Amino acid sequence: MERPRTLQRKAPARHAQGRRGQPGRPLLATAMLLGAAATCGQASPAAPPVTEEIVVTARRRVEPAFALPASIVTFEPRALSAAGLDNLVDLGRRTANVSLQSSPSGSGAGQHAQVYIRGIGQIDFLPTTDPGVAVYLDGIYHPRSLGAGFDLVDLERVEILRGPQGTLYGKNALGGAINLVTARPIDAQLARLRVIGGSRDRFDVEAVGNLALVPGRLFVRTALVARNQDDYARRVDTASGATRDHAGDRELRAARAQLRWLARDQLVIDLGADHQWRREHSPPASVLAIDEAAASGATPVGLWNALVGAPRGQRFDTRFLSGDPDVSYGTGPNRNTLDQSGARLAVTWTRGAFELRTLTAVRAMDAEFGIDGDGSPFALGHTVNDQDQHQFSQEIDLLSRDGGRLRWQAGLYYLREVAGDHTRVTLLDGLFAALEGLPTPLGGGACAPPFTTPGCRGNPLNVPFDLALDLDSRVVTHSYAAFGHADLELLPGLRLAAGLRQTYEDKRYTLDHRRLASQVAIVPPTTLTADWSAPTPTASLEYRFAPGLFTWARVARGFKSGGFNGRPLFGLFEVEPFDPEYLWAWSGGVRARLWQGRLALDLTAFHYDYTDLQLTATSADPATGALAIVVDNVAAADAVGAELSLDLHPGGGFAVGLDFGYIDARITAVDAGTAVVTRASALPRTPTWSGNLALAWSRALPAGLRLELGADLGFESESFADNANSAALERAAHALLDLHVSLAHCADDAALEVFAHNLTDRRVVMSGVSSLATLGIAQGVYNAPRSVGVALRLGGVAGCR
């Protein structure tokens, strides 16, 4: 049980912004609303609900969220866990204009956090490309989408900032930033335990402990978590229908330890370490479409059917469309593992009006994952990825302490990252050997040069059909930045803020890509280098008309780092570097609290000018003239949109939250030769309408009990899962409903929680890849089916003081 804390206690962050009754982002699990609306015991019926002040570090200093000139969503994870939510990806559909997925297109991995905010993100998961939204854990940047799906145990809060954050967060905060802040050690003894059971033999254990080793000086905090849940998808035998194996399970172990030393009144030292271990099957990919014309025509899969499948009495066709998102006929790779660790040292020294902070960190990650991309018993589209990543970062900040008309901060930042990917690909297995064994070319004639069609041993036109590939890539990145930001009170209630960050980055890309059957190098061992320099300024004007009315306007620039094509198939000409993406964003908003703090409103509007989009395009081999697909900066886009948040506490224990988002994003320019998009294309994972509706009710019962009921409805309009807007990967308009019930006994600081996710069992394509024109296959990953669970919590019950 948690004992009274002897240090001054901060108000717990909830899904709101600012002081009592301030407007916020109420669209979380209903527990967030209930946490603000109810406490144990009987409150005065006439007393208006009190929303405690919410503090955030979105501008790299502690300040009230209500006065922040940006669109921010703040989650209080302790309350979220009452609804059974435990992973960063779970927060996606609880935030308007935000898409979070755990399984990138065609990857076979389920531990990603692939983030899109207001239409900006990144589909690819290779280290040759960077994410479009930055994810931070305790101020440490996590450069890869892989491994960024962090567990939410024992966090103080999660902040999601919508819009470019390039000045204070740096590179790859183009669409926004996500900041996870863990709970710090305190001068107290506490213990918390939470045990969860549920659908598919779910069994989770979460344990948190805090101890004052030297009261008033030295504190330690640990968090341990184990999560286990069985699969929900099957891979079956095509003839008998018997289950071969499964997919879609969860097996996670994670640990975190932190030490805080108050060395002296002005000096605080924080040391932390964390580790995460996962051993799971691949996400349950499902074949969505098979093109019979491609399977029968002069296409690669048509050739495979004719030359390899037919002699074996096998054929790839629509027989392998199961019609069930949880059933596949695949027999290929089905493994998803992750090991990642990190350590950080933070030192904060205050001296008079100044504060100096240093943050030193190392992180490492190793993962293996694979996917059967054809969903059949044949090896037509199998991939296995081994990825590793190591990083070192150092940040030094000097800032003024809060107070006074002028507040400022300045800093230096350095990041070194080494990220590698070793991909083993098996496409159309046996086709190259079959072509080599033909007595004549496919077009007829003598088995001798000059060849005009594939076929016959030694024919160089056979080589492109050798799709047993071994692709080894490694990217070494050095990133340097200097930044400064200041805000000045011009008049009472009126503040002007401005900042600038200058980033310089260099990358070294080493690759060795070859075809295994023919022993022909696609790209022999080669190293390429590229560097970029990007200024990212911001400016804002803020005005507080009254304590409950705040308005702001902001302009900001962000960039997403350049990179290289990680999938060359023909030669070195395909791997020329591409430049960063850039975004200018104009935004403004108003926040108001009304009706004695019972109603909070937050309205934000924005306009984007998005340039140098990194997309695939055609390129010609200068030696042969052959066309190939490369990645280049080939398009531009505009977007306008708005977000409206409402948080209403009418009394009687009721609470209503609405978070509603609209965006109209359009491709405005496309270079000639662009292979994927046109000016009519929609940006991927960008529904026009999205949002969340939360309803809650709470009541104090006899014997010191408190009952809470809640419903949470996440909704969005149709969108596409890929850049090409493939019809097979259209994400239908949908709404997903969650429910939860909690019965708490505050005297014992204990609660029994029951929750249901996706109550109506609505299934929608979340991600996927379409290769209909070549392999005749489109494959996707659906959201998880309905699940229910029950949890027993001892200690740290939301609303118990």
C-alpha cells in the first residue's frame, strides 16, 4: 500500500490541460474522466468539479499545460490502466488526428509504434528511413519505430504534441512528438500490485516499489511487468483444415529501476535503467486479395505457376483467400522477438536564477521478425529481418528558472546511432532454377546469345528472377544541434515566444546486397555518405484574456531526416541519397473554461505546407537504360484541419468528453516519374474525420466503496493503409467501443476493475502491403478481436488520496 508522501506531491496528470476546469483533451478511456470527476467519500452536491492543475514538459520545462501555445494531449496512465490499456499504441484511437499502429506494412513485427499525426509519419521500418514523429522516453529520443511501442506501466504521464516540434525536439518531430515520462523515485515507501486475467488466457502482473534508502536524500524505484496472452489467429492446412500453428500472441517481460539522489539542495542526480524482452509469433497477417489475371498471365507469379507450380501439381490462386482475417494458409516465417535496454544519467543543478541540466544516455536493441507474405503453403513471399540498433546521446541545457517577464533556455545536443538490418527474402522460390533448366528461351529460338527472353542456362535475363535475396545494410548517423528559445511578457497577459534550432547531420550507409541462387551481386560491398543542415524556427503569440480564457497563434518549421533506398534490386544507381522532408505549419487556438469549471473547451486550427515528400519513383540505370524503383523527394502536399475538445462535468457523477478532429490533406505537386502517388492520392492513414467520445458515471456507495462506469467510443472515417491508396488496403470507416467498470475501496487502496475492448468485435484493416501487379497478392493486418478482462489493483487506485 502507498504510504503518505513526505515530499511535496505534484497533482497527477489527467486528460486535461491547465487549472481547475480548464479545457483539455478529455478523450481517453473513461477512467480519465472519472478520475477527475469522483473521489472516494461523499462530496457536496453543490460543489463544482475540481480539475487539478496539469503540468507538462512539452517545452522542455515544467509549466501549466493550459498556457501552452500548442495542441497537446496528456494521458494519465494510472487511470488508463483501469480500462486495461497498457501499450503506447493503445492511445492512438483516443486522440483525434493521430494514428498509432504496432505492425508496419509487410514487416512481420508487432513491437513498433508507427505514428501518423495530421497525415505525417512513415510507413517504412528500415533504418535507411526515419520516422516522421519523434518518440521520447524520459527525454531520450528513440530513433526507430521498432521498439517504440513502450509499455505504460508506472508512468507519470504521456504527452502527445500535434504539429512540428523541431525547435525543442529536433529532427523527425515533423508531424509532432510523443513524450513518455516515467514516475520518479520519491521520499516514501510504497508498493503497488496489479494482476490481470482475461480473454485468450491473458495473465499480466505489474509490480511497483519505492523505497527511501536515505530519507530526504536517496530514493529508489522499481517497476516490473510480465504480460502473457494466447494467440487469436490460426495458420491451417489447406487440405485438412487442421491448425498448423498460431499468430497474434503476446509474451513480454519488462523491468525498470531508477535512483534519485538529492546530493545537496541545488543538485539532483537521477540514474535509470530499463530492459524489455519479447518472444512472440508474428502479427496475424491475412491475404486480402489475389489477382487471378496476374496468376495466369505473363507476370512473375504467372511464370511461377506455369514453370514451378504446374510441374508439382501446385498453383497459387484464390483458393488461398480464407475470407477470415484470423485464418491463413501460410507456412513461412512466424517469429517476432525483441530485446532492448537503456540507461540514462540526468544531473540538474540550480544556482540562483539559473538551472543547468545534462542528460547522458545509451540504448541498444536487437530484434528478429518475419512474415509469410503470400499466405499459402508456397514460398512466394517470405521475409525475415534481423535488426540491431545502438545509440549514444548527450544533451546540455541552460535555462532560466520560472518567474519573471523573461524566460529562456538554450542547449546543445549530440546523437550517434548505429542501426543495421539483415533481410533474407525468398520470393517465387524455384523460378530462377526453372528458367535455367528450360531447353529454349520463353520466346523460342536457340539457347544461345543474344537472348531476348528469359530461359536457358546462363541467360543473363534469368537473373532478375533470382529473388532469393540476402540484403545487409548498416547506417551510422551523427546528429548535432544547437538551440535556443525564449518568451517575454510584453503586457500583462500577453507573451511573445520565439526559438531556433540548427541541426547538422551526416549519415554513412554501408550495404552488401546479393542474389543467392545466381550468386550475382545487386550492390557489392559499398559505402555512401550524405549530410544535411536544417534550421527549424518557431514563434508564437499568447494572450490570456481572463483566468479562464486563453488564445494563441504559432508558426513552426520541422524536418524529417534524409536517407537512402533500403531495397535496391538492380544496382548501385538505385541507392542515391534523398533529402529531408520539410514542413511549415501555421496554427492557432483558443481555450476556455466555463460554468464554474464544469465545462472546458479547446479549439485548434492549422494549415500545413509540406514539401519534399520521400516517396518511390522510377529511375533509369545510366548504363543500360533499365527502369527501377527508387526513393526520392518527389511530391508536395497541403493540409488544413481543426481539433475540438470538450470536457463536461454536469454534476451527479457524470462526465462527458469529446475529442473531434478534421483534416483535409491533399497532394499538390508530383514530379514526373513518381511511381506511387498522383495529385488525386490521399495521404496514408489520414482519415478526414476522427475522434473519441467518452462517457462516465461514478457514485459513492456505502461502506467506503466507489463505483465507476465508463464507455469509450473511438471513430474515424475511411482512409488508406498505403501510399498507393490500394483498394484492397482501404480502411473502412469504423467505430470501436470499449467499456469498463471499477469498484474501489479507498480505505484499503484497492480496486476491482472489469473491462472490455472492441465490444462489438469490429474488424478493420490497420496496415498492409499490396503487390497485386507483381506477385498478385495484397496482404493486411486487422485490429484485434473483442477481448474482456478483470484486474485486481492493490495500491495506487485512481481517486483514492
